[in-house]
Amino acid sequence: MPEYIPSPRQWVRDQVELYERSGGTQGTTLRDTGLPVIIVTHTGSKTGAIRKTPLMRVKDGANYVLIGSVGGAPTHPVWVYNLRANPAVEIRDHTEVQAMRVREVNDEAERARLWKLAVAAYPPYEEYQTRTTRRSRCSSPSRETEGAPTVKVVDAIARILKIEGAEFLSAYPTTPVIEAAAKVEIRPVLCRQERVGVGIADGYARVKNGKTLAVFCMQYGPGAENAFPGVATAYSDSTPMLLLPLGHQRDRAQVFPLFSSARTYASVTKSVETITASSQVADVMRRAISLMRMGRPGPVMVEIPADVANEEVPEPLIDAYRSVRVTSAGANARDVETAARVLREARRPVIHAGQGVLYAEASDDLLELAELLQAPVMTTMEGKSAFPEDHPLALGTGGPAVTGHTLQYLREADVVFGIGCSFTRHGMAASIPAGKTLIHATNDERDLNKNYVADYPLLGDARLVLRQFIETVKSQGGRPAGREGVRAELERVRAAWLSEWMAILGSGEVPMSPYRVIAEFMRTVDPRDAIVTHDSGSPRDQLLPFYRAVLPRSYLGWGKSHALGTGLGLIIGAKLAAPDKFCVNFMGDAAFGMTGLDFETAVRCGIPILTVVLNNSAMAIEIPHLVVSHDKYGTRDIGGRYADLGRAMGGWSERVERPEDIAGAFGRARKATESGQAALLEFITSQETRFSNRGALR
């Protein structure tokens, strides 16, 4: 791509930068005149570099008029020579950007007509002409696309998805985006309900760390309405994904009672915008994808009105589309130096790592800093797998239920270094006990001082900040003294906690303990080969403390918006993103009731996941909450034979009732997935209500 060379004039550089940075909403007038200007992007005749010039906005119908006056200077401006050599330009007029082609006007009658338009738009042109014997050059850019081939907006969107790297499209009909995507070799994966379809894109985005575009599309009305819970989950967990709902036709979109995605989804998306004119499609898509990926990621939405979808857009406008480039920044160096000294001098530091570490692909950097400081590391639920949980410095996950060593070390810490986390007070997050010195590094200024006072706030990308800390700690003397016994002490605390749970993890009771199922899975499956996720409720709180994730993204933690059944869509998306991994979701029978029919999606689409259903025929987690109602009306009871359902939907399935059969069942299920079959294991379990330190850090 050609280099951009800014103007040597400071005011020109500043205006171009402001105009483009604001998307054409600022810097659109000539200094203090209030008269509008446009930005003309052209190519240097000698350098071949990109140049940008603000010029007065003179319109001739749909075209523009460019006047080379230079305030009446004796020579033509440089841009005149550039346009003679390379007549292809891009013109930004406020928020609209158009590819155009310039021709120099030599016909006297036409020149006189256009000159009147120019003077009417900017009267000083008349005076400028009196200052020189040179005639100001008059050029007329017209749409470069006039007479060019066109494509439908929906096809333009599909091509932009392809340019941005989309490999598959999660979807539910009816929307023309499905057919358009298939035409450009983007594979559609059709779900059974929209909420799960959003979850499929969500899981894919997480495993890919947002580097490959994840997309879900749906019809207007009921399709967009059904998708809401999935989008709420993605928003609460900051998942970068693009949502493409069809919208009602523009002539009726605002009429009661028609559903408007643009209005309704504003509270659960990072950005939502409607394509109101076909010529805007590239700009709207670029803005959405840029916002999705920059800073804290999150879901964005582009609503496509049904009538706009079939409008034509000039093909060269789409050919000119370029993939969005992402940028990030480190923290203030002086602030890092101060915070690093505090962390290095701490008596009992704890590093609290969030999913920002995963999105920044900074797990190696986190490990390096932890080993340099000999500081124990815990992760948030969403950040689980950012630090290897088989490492001697690993504390585990700070969710609703936590390990004994997480509880002890967080309580005893004097300094907590939060990196890539939000420090949000939430039932699904471990609260930070009072009296700690907090160093908080995040890429979202809204997180700082939100629920806790940040003694040392830092704003920056997790990987860049970690590198800054590593280099600063080294410059301050490296590993602090007195940390030699940290690993041995942590191992003693870990072993003591595990010893309290060994009988339950190895229980031979029937119905079997869900903890025995988890323990056998861990003994049977190498965590390096797997991607695992929980579901809401008991499976989450039973799995999080004990399952040890050792590679980045080998576990998908989720749950600030914790709708039952979310894990199934996530694991289907994970398998699409990482087909060589053994992808397993653990869910209860209540969660299966919410989304279980989308197991058929995995079967039909050839996505060989394993779904584990822990069936205790009850909502055991509600035992303390549904007492009188259960005694009178059986409100906690639910039922079903889920292995039979899995088989009826075309998958491989097995029902397991005895603990000695657990390991063999996992082996057989894995072989089924390796042969290309989606598998379902139903384990008949007890109504377990014991959890590891559940609620101790709320």
C-alpha cells in the first residue's frame, strides 16, 4: 500500500487528521469562515505516495468542482499536477466518501458556468483571480463509478466479510446475507434458534481472540428478537463479533409496533448503525468492524433494511475496501515505573489476570512476569486459561466458587495487580477484600475506579503493559529478595485444599457425584488436547475450581450474563475455530432444556463436539430457594432421557449410571468425535449441593 505523506503545512495536516478521525463530523469548514471544505485524496505524481488536500466544497449536481487558486499565487498548486498525472481520487464530503475521477475543464462555456458556481460557494475566488495573470485551474471530479458495473448491497456486504477474513457465517433465515455469503465461499452454519446462533459466533470469536471475523445474521422481527439473550452475553463478556440483522423497509421501519434492532440493541452492543443508503455500505461496515476490534472488544451491529439490501452499489467502491487495521498503546511509562516498584516491593503480591491477556495474546508475557516476581496468579472466570493452571504459581479462577489457595492468597495479599481485567463487582467474579493496594491495568477507561479505588491506574493493552512491567522490574533489580519459598508454600496450601475434596472427587456413590465425573474426565483427557466450557449454575461452580486449563483458550469461561444453555453454542463455535481440539461442554439437565435441540445443529453441520449432560432430575442449586413450593408442588423436579434425545437427533450417545463406567464412556465418546460424529454423554448424578468456597469472595 502506498505511503501517506502529510502536507508540510501544519494547519492542513491538523485539519485532515481531525476531519478523518471524526468520520467527517469535525474540521469540515475552512478555519473561521464557516464555509464547508472537502478532503481530496490523490496520488503524488513524483513520489506515488498518498496525499490529502482540503479544498472548498463546490458542487455541480452530484459532481464537484475543484479550483486551483492558491490564493492567487503565480503558480498552480502541486495537487493540480498530481491530478493531471493520476486523475483517480477519493473525495470525503463530511461523512460521505466517494471514489471519483477528475477531468480538467478546458471548454470555455463550461468553465464559465463552473466558475460561477465556485465564486458563489466561495466569493474570495473572484479576488484571487485579480492577483495573478495565471488562470485558476478548474477541474471537475465525477463519480469514478459512473457506467461501472454494480452489485447488490447484500453482495457487497458478503465481499467485505470475505476481505475481513470471515470463514463462516452463523445464521438463521430468512435473510439474503446467507446466499450472498455462500456465493463468496463463506460457509453458512444454520442454527435451530437465534440465541444459539449468536453463541456459535461468540465461541468462535473467543477461540480466535477476535483475529478472524465472527458474524451472525438473522431476519428482522422475530429473528432479531430471539437473538437478544446471546448478544447480551457477548456484550457482558466483551466478545468481538459482528451482528447483521435484516431491518424493516425504510418507509415503515419507524412505525409502531415494528421491532427496530437499531433502537433495541443499543444497550447491549458497542455500536449499532443502520445502512440508510447503498453508497454508505463500505463506510458503515468499516466503522463497525473498527469499533469492534479497537480497545475493549465487543459486539457491533449493522442493520440492513430489506429494501436497501437489494439496491445497487458501484462495484469499484467495494473493490476499494481495505481490511481494518488494529492499533493499541502501552501505558504511561512514568506510571508503570512507579507501579512496578510497588509490585516488586510487595510482601504478598497477587496478579489478577483477566481476558484482556487472552485477547492481547499475552499469556507468555504474564508467565514471564509471574516467574520474574515469583508472584502467584489468579484469573477471572472469563480469563481462565490465560495462565497455565498446572504451574506452581497458579491459584486458579476467581469465580463464584474458588480454590482454597485462591481464597487464602487473595485475602492475605497486600498488593493486587489487575491486568486485562475490569475489577467489576459481580456475583460471577471474586471480590477484592478491603485493605489492598490496587494496581489496575485495563484498555478501557470506564473500568478504572469503577468499583474499587485504583491506587495505581494504568491504561493500555495488556501485552504492551506486561512488557513494560517486565523491563521495568528488571531495571529495578529483577527478582525481589525473600521470594524463594513462595512455590513450596503455595503447594502446601493447594495440597491441603485438595485433600479435603479427594473423597468426593473419587466417590463411588450411586447416583454418582458430578465431581467424580469431572475428576474422571481430567484423568482421561489431556487438557492440552481439549477446549472445555461450563454452563450456568451447578456445572459452572463444580468445574471452575477443579478443572486445570493449561493452554490459552483451552477453557471458555463466561457468565456476567449467565443464561442457561449458553455453553452449547460456545462449544460449537469453538470446534469451528479449532477443529483439531476435543471440544466439550458440560451442562445440566436444566440447561439442556433451554438449548439442547441445537445439538442437532452440530450433528447436521458435521461439527463433532461432545456434550456432557449432568442429569440429576432436578434444579439442585435451587434447593435452598425452592422449599415450600417444592414440598407442595415439586417445583425443583425436571426430567428427561437426554441420551435418547441425542440419538434421535442423529448423534452418538450413551447413558452412564455407574462411576466405574465414566472413564470408558469418555474414551468411546472421544473416538466418536474423532470419526466425525457429534456425541452426547448423559451421566445420572446426585443432587450435589457442596461447592468449594462458593460465595466466600462475594
